[in-house]
Amino acid sequence: PVNFDPVGLEKSKLHATYLTAPLMLEIQIPLRMGSSRLYIAGGIIGGLHLSSHTKFKYKKDKDKFKSNYYLNPFKYELTGRLGFGDFCIFANYSLSTLFEDGKGPELYPLMIGVSFPNI
């Protein structure tokens, strides 16, 4: 959907914004280390695609284009979290493809990260 000149292209980025709602089950385990608890959580996350854009960075210029880029309008992910106090490690695995059927490669995104939920 976007025509661009690849000559001098240094970087490209696709950004997608989703409204998400998690449904999770959490277990908290008290430890002998004060009031902090170890917690383990898992569940599903549903998402609704709101907007997306792409950026192209050239040596001396930048371009930004808005489109839906055939991204799936809905996404469904499995999520798992393990945390202690103000520190959490999480992983999200998508059960739905990133792009609509037949409109792009068949990709199932995986996100692994660290969060600080109480800060």
C-alpha cells in the first residue's frame, strides 16, 4: 500500500496500536521476606486494532504513512507472568496471525519482557 524509494533507506518500522483486555488467573505465594509475595499468573488477552503506521528513515529524511497494512482487526494471545514485588517477567504468544489471511506472511508474534507493575 505504500510506495517508497529503497535507495538510502536506513531503517523501517511498523507500529500498531491495540486496545487490549486481559482475563487472567493469579496465584500469590507469601514468602518470609517481609510483605513481598511471589506471584504467578496466566490467561488470555484479547485485542482490537485501533491504528497503525510505518516509518521509513533515510540518510537525510523521514517518511511516515498511516494505513491498516492488512493487520488482523482482532488478536488473541496467551500470557504468562512471574513476579516478585515490583518486578515481573512476562511472555505473550499470539494465537492469531499478525496479518489477515492471504494478505501477508503467516506470523504469530511472541513478546517476552520485563515490567515494573507497581511503580
